[in-house]
Amino acid sequence: MPKQRKVGNLLALAVLSALAQRPMHPYEIATTLRAWGKDQDMEIKWGSFYTVIRNMDRHALIEAVESVRAGRRPERTVYRITDAGRAELVDWARELVSTPEPEQPRFRAGLSVLAVLHPDEAAALLRQRLERLEGAIRAERDALTEHLRQIPRLFLVESEYDLAMREAEAAWVRGLLAELTADTYPGIDQWRAFHETGEFPPDLNDGRSGSTQ
């Protein structure tokens, strides 16, 4: 079970990772996180950025070290990570890497109601998804190969993970599609009959409901 943290927004984790490099003011932190593509690694709501900064400061995860002014721009406060913030960053990373948590992707939601689609339509839609997945896999593989020429692999491990997950999903969709296309998927005749007659076969009842109604 995830720990209760003083500032639990994942944006705080990203901010700590940036300040672990060097002190920065908030605008520089946001620019750095965007350049690193951190908003692709985790859900970041930029509208709450300054609120997260203030909360981190209040809980002594970061601290102000100076205020700087460049030309006519407003004065900006430079923050650095504290010892408590560094300990939080390391502990949070350990938890995220070591402890699986249930995730609910939209695809899973669609699969949970797959029966509302005719098997032929389901197969056609899965074929579309597979084509898009394969296109994305090619693009991601090419991008990763190019990035590895310029960036140490250590800083691309999350991209490797994304690629592996896409490849695993594509393999699973490919297998399901093969069963649907060959009419070997268990219960496909009853599934097809449901869409042709409008009557749900009793032997396809969802046993989790505990009812045959």
C-alpha cells in the first residue's frame, strides 16, 4: 500500500528530481521538466505547479536560497532540495520501483464490456488497434535507438519500459485476434448468437454476479 506522504502529488517527485541536480527557480524547474518529458512519464497538472512548490516549501522538502532578477522580469525565488527532500525522493523512488500498484488503463475498461460488440466488429476494432500499436512500436523503437546514441541508457529506462509494454500488448491483441478470426475463442458461438437473436445465453452469464438473471 502506498505511503501517506506530506506532498503526495507526483509532480512533487518530479520537482525533487530536478532540484537534485541543482538549485533552480520555479520557472526553470518547469522548463527542465518539460525538456525531460516528465509530463509523459507521469500525470502532471501544470495548473497546480506553484501550489505544489509552496506545499513542498512548507513541509521543508525544499527551501529558498536566494531571489534573482533578470532585467525587467519579476524577482524569482531559487529553491534547493533539503536533506529531508532528498530522503523523500529516494524513499519514493524505492516504493515506486519495488511495489506494484493496480492500474486501470482505458483499454481494460473497453475489454470489460467487449460482449456488447458483435464478435466480427470486435475483431475489426482489435485489428485497428493492432495496426496503430505496431506503428507506435516502430516509431518508439526508432526514437529509442536514436536517443541511445546521445543519452545514457540509464536515463531512457522508462522509454524501454513503454516500448516493452506496447510490444506485450500487441502480442496479446494479436493472439486474441487470431482466436476471434479463426472462431476458436471459447463461447464465440453463444456470443455471436446473442447479437443475432438479442437473447443472452445463460451459459455466458457473468458468474461474478452470483445470479442467472
